[in-house]
Amino acid sequence: MKIKTNLWTGIIMGVISAILLIVLPSQVPLPMFDSGAPSPRILPSFAIIGMLIASIILIVQSVVFKQDKIYEFDIKKELPAIIMIGLLCLFAILIIAIGFVAAACIVFPILLFYVGERKPAIYIFTLVSAVAIFYLFRLVLNISLPGFGG
């Protein structure tokens, strides 16, 4: 399959930036009282608008100026990366559903096995690291990750 990189990147990132602009007001609330300081939405808005402008430029480059790099997508070469991305997406979903530590204990060993790691010490180190990261965030940084049970 052949992919026009500028065109598809412009379309995908344009759609994402449009969605982000729509949801931004619900995700970044305005302060209750006007203190005269810039809105907390200003920097995210600038970044998203910049992304939208860059997306439009990529689409124009592709459609109007015919400047595009054609990428030959070979599923056999890309499948390992797609599987790894899928496992990381599963990890993100499981964090919400069952908690950080449980998700790490499920997904990370699968990832290690998939990439060919067979040493038990690496598996143990990875699982201990997941628990340590959880407590580092909770106790030291005061950032609450979804716990052991979601």
C-alpha cells in the first residue's frame, strides 16, 4: 500500500487538532474570578492552532503543489511495531480499568516475551519497577495513579 505522507499526516493531524479545539473548553476550565492574568487556555490554544495551521500547510503542499513523499507500507515489516503499539494502547486502557500496577503486571511481561526476552530476572525487575513507580508517584510526587484495583 502506498501512502502520501504529507496528505495523510495533514488530514489526521487536522482532524485531531479540530477535535482538541472543540474539547479544550471542557477540559481546561476558566478561573472563577478574573485576575487579569492570561487564560489557562491560551497556551494549549496556541499549540493546537499551530498544529491545525501546519496540517493545512501539509495538505496544500500535497494537493496544490504536488510535494509529497510516497511511503510504501509493507505490513510484514510494520506488523511488529503495530503489535507493540497495540499492546501499549491495551496498557493505557487497562490502567483505567484495573489500575497501573495490575496493568503493568499484565502488559509488560507480554511485551518482554514478544520482543524475545526470556531471562526471569528482567521480568522480576520490570514488575518491581512498576510497583516502585506507582509508589514514587503516590508518596513522593503526590500524584495519584489508578491503584491496584482501578
